[in-house]
Amino acid sequence: MATASYHHGNLRQALLDHGVELARAGGPDAVVLRDVQRLAGVSNSAAYRHYADRRALLAAVKANVMAQIGAAMVEAIEHVPDEGRPTDRALARFRATGQAYIDFAVAEPGLFRTAFAPDGTEPSEETVPPGRHPFQILRGCIDDLVAAGMLAATRRDGFDEAAWAAVHGAATLFLDGPLGMAGTDRQQLITERLLDAFGDSLR
């Protein structure tokens, strides 16, 4: 199968898919080029044609996972009913992105840790598709809050980053901090309280 994929020009994707699965199971440290090459059933030289080293592979895996997080956020937004007052709709979309972000982290800890691993690697050739970057999706929802009159333009500066920091901080505490022992129900309650606080500040 690996050979067939290679001849059809899909080896790069196959290597990336294996890298993502390794990240899912073991986080960023599990993304090792020789293991990906072994899983794909190809030689070192064949793998190196697509990813020159581990850093290049890890950057591609990070970009893939970031796009997965973004896709989860977009799906959550699409489930918000397109009815009611613009203010209610804008706030519901904003909340949906935060909930989806934390839900992804809790459901896929290995992938989430990989996406934000502080190892200096960044997506290069493998860019996050337009409309799938989590921060850009969040910014779009905050644009809606401004347009709906819930957030004054004078309060906008720094609001995007503050909202991202809040949900990312909660996700990190759930995965690797003291709130990891809180249990699913309490983690959801904490998430709701966090999102309520942002909502109350906008009303």
C-alpha cells in the first residue's frame, strides 16, 4: 500500500497522516521521522524527499492539527441557529468557538499538546487553510460582536487575545494542570462559568 501511495504521489500525505496519528497517541515527542517512515513502509531517502528532518514533519503535523481545531470551531458555529436577534446570535457563535476549542483539547490531548508544543517549530510549507486557523475564526466571531453592537470598537484592542488566552488557559489546566482531576462534569461547569463571564462583560 505504501509503495502504491508513493507511485501515485501521495507519500507526503501518508507520512503526514502517520505523524498525526503518532501525535494523537503520544503528543509531540512521539512524532519521530524514522517511525513515520517505518509505518509508511518506505526508505529513509524516500521520506526525506518530503520532510528533510523531524522539525519539518512536526511543523506539518502542527499545521494539520491547527486546521482540525479550526474545523471543530467552524462546525460548532454552523450549529448555532441563524435566527433571533443579531446580538444573541453573535454571542452564541462566540461561545460556540470557545466551547469547541476546549472540547477538542479534552478529547484529543495528544493532538492539542502537539499543536502548541513550545519547541520552536512552526508550519512552513504546510500552512493552515484559510478559514481554519483557530485565532482567525475567533476574530471573525468578535467582528460579529462589534457589528452587533455588543463590543465597542474602543474595547476591541486586546480582546481577541484575551479571549484566546482564557480558553487556552482553561484547556491547558484541564490537560496538564490541577484541574485535570476535576472530572468531566466539573470541567464543563468551569468552562460554562468562563464563557458566562465573557458574555456578562459584553451585555
